[in-house]
Amino acid sequence: MGACTAHAAAGIVEYFEKRAFGKHIDASRLFLYKTTRNLMQVSGDTGAWLREAMGA
């Protein structure tokens, strides 16, 4: 599964949560991957942009 955008989006969210509020959250990469696919209305591993992943 090519989930590099999900990993990048989760890393961004985790970083800014830690920086802004001082606490660590563990973002779900699989949730971001699947939600991004649903927003794009595609099935399979077709690739995604970081902008789409952040919208998820």
C-alpha cells in the first residue's frame, strides 16, 4: 500500500499538536489513507496529493 501522503499528513498533525499543546497524539495513518481515498472517490492505490490528505 502506497500510503506516503497519509504518513506525511499524520507526521504534520502530530508535530503541530505537540508544538501547540505540548501533548503527543498518535494519528492513524490507515484512517487518513482510507478517508483520503473516500474523499477522492477512488478505489485502489491511485496516489494522492498532500492537500487531499490534509482535507481528510
